[in-house]
Amino acid sequence: MKKALYLLSLTLVLSFAILGAATVYAASTDTRIESAAEDSYVFKTYLKDDDIKVTSNDGAVTLTGTVGEESHSSLANDTVAGLPGVKSVDNQLIMKDKTPAPGSDAWLITKVKFNLLFSKNVNAVGTNVTSEKGVVTLRGKAESLAQKDLTTEYAGDVEGVKRVINEMTVAGEAKETSKGADKMEAVGDSIDDASITAMVKGTLLYHRSTSALNTTVTTKDGIVTLSGTAKNGAEKDLAEKYVSEVHGVKDVVNNIKIS
């Protein structure tokens, strides 16, 4: 009888010890998730002016607060979803202001700016974007004619853009803006995988040529793996091209299949 009571007591002690350890581990994981989100490249760079609170409960993350643009909501969601230990994301973020009507000039300006944002080969900071009746005008400074042409390509690949007028200046006048691009690339090696995955997803979504792709994106140490389906080889190659130009991407493994 005493032996049975001893074994029962030992079992209870071990059970409570395991339960306590599991609780401590879960709390530690939640703290790590919340800190990783706040310290991520995306949150520090693109979402720094938004009011976003990240709360994790046993890996189930809730996002609350406000964002200035609709695209920031999905960007925050995709970044957090890519963090280790995250099981689910409940996105309750709301817009500070009214969302521009789809297809409106204000909406196009937002989408074009977003399309330029993540590419290391264009000068998003130094590019001013305006739109009138679907005709987008670009002004600012480009480091080269190739960069100017690529900026035109990116802007023109936004759904709803009818035409692009590029009035950007080239070469010597762009020395000051190039410093910003150099600084961005200088931190490229420190960009976390979750941020890269979120930027890649946003890039594929907002380019008209790749928005319909059924693609899964994973990132490990800056190497992005694409899987899913594309309609043809050109669509597959274009996805790889756009992804390779995202900040922090070191290499692209393109496993997309042709449907």
C-alpha cells in the first residue's frame, strides 16, 4: 500500500514538474515571438510609423492596432506568420484612414509605391509617384538609365496602370539618393528570413504579371524557395526575377511547376 502511494505521489510530482516546464517553455516561446516581430526588418523599416501590438499565446498570435496603408496589414501578417513557433495569426489590424477605392488614382499611387519598395535595384525612396486617370508619372533621381527603365517596368506592372511617364533624372544628380540604397544593401545580410518571406510575397502579389501565381514561399538564411504552379515558363522565370531583386535575397530556388 505504501509503495502504491509512493508511486502515485511520484507520478503526481513528475506530472506537475512536466506541466510547469511546459508552461515556462510556452511563455518563453511567446516572449521570443513578440520580440522577434518587433525586431524584424519589416517592422523596423516599413511598419515603424504604424501602431501595431503583437501578442502571442502559446504560438497563437493576435495583431491589434492601426496601420496607415492596407498593404501594411498583410505585410505585418506575413512577417509574423513566418516566425519560428507561430502556429496561427489573428489579424485584427485596422486602417487609420479610409482605404482608397480600388482603381482610383490614390489607390494606384499606393500600389506603385509598394511595388517599388522591396527591390534593391530601384530607388524607392527617391522616386515620387503621382497618378491622373490611371496615367502614372514618376519623378526623382535614378542612378542609371537601367534603373530608370526598371522603375518604369515596375510601375507599369501594377494592375490598373494605363501608362507610365518617367521624368526621373539620371546619373550625377543621383549621388545623394544612392547613399540610401547603399545603406539598405549594407544591412542586407542582417535581414531576417521572416521579413524576406513577407517582402517576397508582397512583391509577387502586387506585380500584375505574378499576382495570379499559386506560389508557396519559404526562406532559410536568405535563400528563398518558390514552389507551386505557373501557367508557362515565362511566368515562372518572371517570378524568379522579381524575387531575386528583393532586399536580403541571396539566392532563389525555383521549384515552381508548369501547370
